[in-house]
Amino acid sequence: MAGYDKKAQNPLPEEQGLLENPIDDQEPRKPCLSAKWRVTSIAALMTLAVLLLTYLTLGYESPGCRSVDFNSVSDIGVNLTYRVGKGSHHRRAESCDGVDGYQCFTDISHRWGQYSPYFSVSDDTVSNSVPDKCEVTFVQVLSRHGARYPTASKSSKYAKLIKTIQANATAFHGKAAFLKSYNYTMGSDDLTSFGERQMVSSGIKFYERYAALARDHIPFVRSSGSSRVIESGRYFIQGLQQTKKRDAHAKPNQASPTINVVISEDAGSNNTLNHNTCTAFEASELGNDIDDAYTNQITPSIATRLEKSLPGVSLTDDEVIYLMDMCPFDTISTTTDGSILSPFCNLFTSSEWSQYNYLQSLSKYYGYGAGNALGPTQGVGFVNELIARMTHTPVHDSTSTNRTLDAPGAASFPVHKAIYADFTHDNGMIPIFFALGLYNGTSPLSTEHVQSAAGSGGYSAAWAVPLGARAYFEMMSCRGESEPLVRALVNDRVVPLHGCAADGLGRCQRGDFVKALSFARAGGDWDACYK
């Protein structure tokens, strides 16, 4: 357990019982009672007293569920819900994280950018359910790894900052008081227990959504070659397979899925799930420059306030962001479901979390998305693989695909499967989303003021690539349609397709969809990688 973990709890209110006499006497009461009646009555009352005492001692609660709000350590007014299961005699915390994602402290946890744990972004604008008279015949899931510890380089910086604060502060006032005794114990790079659970839940949710297809088909699974990505794929498979085993309608005696292909992330290796071979792109500092400029814009006032609580401490702009980073990382590493909000979170205001969230969105947009001239090109290889899978034809690509793995007829790249699952990083997913044109409706992000995700064509780092993010690319056969319809969902939100004749449910005919992907089919701007 990392650092401060105190969580205040309020007791559940006592339940009270009412005793009523249902008998409406019609005759006058007799002045005297027989001894036998008195003995019987006393025994009955004693039995009732024992039962009532037992009831109060055990804290019995009637069948069913009820909730009571608990005040969190956040000053933003987020509440934890506690639930009593049917027939339970013991209180337990309702899990903050499940198949529908992270549901606690949402006023801020959904504003942690790419460090937000996955949460469902579905809304009522366009239903994400499978329409009547349609059946899904193909699905590709593209997933980010689950919640992780900080990278090794960042973990070292965070630990150093905590030690520096503790060495230089002459006092620890207010909400910063916890820093006096905070002990940095986080690991680096690997999945946290929270992240492992996340990915099991992701597999469960995937099977439940696509059970009609997954009952009879085994997914073909690939992973980029990072240990946390590989482990995420394995936990996803675990959740999917456990759910399938409980499905009485599943095809019997099917083999369990496995990770069929691991694609190397070594420098110079062609990998459609991880950028590293476009020389000009790798040399670009645009994303970092935009990040630095916006950081310098939003952090000075925060530093001034924090330094008043920590006399003797002088914080740089980057160190302010490091303290903000600690909020999500400490939260997702302290418990297996994120049910304890880190005290780091309480150091910052609601508006500051909006700025932090936007900072992460800017960094991804100008680093890996359309804000970088070569950003979308890094996703072209995967898009061409997706086209091959949807059309059951060989891959046509001269960008980041591995020609050996993707060779026509190779067992490492089948094109006639019904279900595919690929696992990668956030910086691998953002270029793919832009290469697909999913955010063609997003105007260039302002570097001066915060734009909401809703006001940015549905784009933000938290909405697109949270920890455990997943995109579903569906192909469905519908009555009355001459060819399959294609639809894209990003974290459960239907993203209407661009460049093709999308219907009211965000779907395009497959041929029209493929035609609209002319940028990817032409190789993007790959030639500019080596100029």
C-alpha cells in the first residue's frame, strides 16, 4: 500500500422495528388471567426480547439493497456508496471499479487525462446497442493496457520530489500535512492490482456484449511487446474465458484464447501497435513544446498557493504537474478498486483539474494526433490491417506493418476470423483513431483556454485513451441491407464515421467505409518520415 490510506466512515443508521397488536378485541377484557396464560405470555415475550436483542447485536438488515452516502476525503463533494447484499449480515464497500468502469470520485477522476481509469462514455445521443434486425458478424477490439505504476523515469522523479519537499519544508499546513510522513513506495511500469482487475472486467464486458458471436468463435489476439501490455491481454482473456465457461449456450470443448502474436517494440521494428520507425516523427518535439507552454501558463498560481502550505519549498512548473500526477497514480495503486482517493487529489481545485485534463489532451493531440503533421500517419498500418480483416483480403501497406507477420496466408495474420483483439499503449491508439478519421470533426485545439470534450468533437485524452481504454470496430449484417454495416465505439461511445454516408446510428456500409479511408490506403504521409 502506498502512502496515506486513511478513510473516514460514517456508521449506517440503526434500523428500528415496530411492534403492533393486530388483534381488535370485541369483548371486554377479563380482569384476571389464568396462570397458564401468564406463563405462556411471559415465555413469548422473553423469546421476542431475545430475537430483538439478536437483531440489534448482529446489525441485521432486511433483504435487498440500500445505500448511504459517505463523505470522501475530497473537498469536491464526491461520495462513496456502501451497499448491503441481499440476505447479508455484514456491510461491505461497493466496488468503485467494475465492468462499466471507474465510478468513484467522478468529478475529478474523469479529468485525469490518460491517467483516468477507463469509464464508460456512452450517452443518449446515439445508442450503442445492436439494432433490431441486425447481428454482429465481426468485431475488432483495440485496447490500451490496464492501470499501471508510473514509468521508471517518472517514478524516480516523483520519489525525488517527495524527499525534497520533506527535506526543505519547515512546516506542513492544511491539506499538505500528509506530506510530512508520506512514504513513496510505488513500483514502476507494471500493472497495478487495480489494472489487473480492470482487464479481467474488460474481458467480461466484451464477452457479455458479443456473446452471440463469441460463443462460437475464438478471438485471434495480438499484443505489442511490452510486459504490461502482454499481461493486460492475458487478463482480458481470463475474464472472457471465465464468462464463456458460465454460458450454457457456448460451443462446447473450444480451446481457450491465447496471445497468438507478440510484436517487438525494439527500435526499428515494424509494429502497427507501436510507433518507432518514422524518423521525422520520432524527432518531433511539437507535443512536448505545446505541453511545456501550457504547463507554464497554468502552474505558477498553483505553485504559489502550495508553497504557502509548505514554507521553505520552491516548486517548479513541472513539479506542480508531478504532484497532480500523483493523485491518479496513488489512487490506483493504494487499493485494488480505487476506493480510497489519494490525499494528493485534495491539494487542487476543480478548475485546476480541468486544466490538468486539458493539458493531457493537448499533449496527445499535438504529439500523436492531428495536431502533429505525421501523427495520423503512425496509425495507417493498423488501419490497413483492419481493412484486410474486414474484407478478408491480404494487407496492402508500405508503412509500419511487419511484412513477415502480415504476409498473405501467414498464420500470424489470418483474415477470416470473426473476432480480433489487439493490445497496445495510449500513444499507439491515438494515431490509429486519427488515421481512421474518428475525430475529423475536431477543430485544432486551442493552446490558450480549456475546451471540453463535447466541444472538441468528442475528443479528449480521458475520453479516448484512459487506462484500460477500448475501441470496438463492429461489422453487422442487417435485414434489408445489401452489404455489412460498420460502426466504431470508443469507450462505449458511438463515434459517427466521417467521409462516408453514415446513418443515424453512426454506421456506414463497408464498401463506403473502406473508400473513405483513402488517407490510410495511400500510405498517409509516410514518405515524409525520411526527408
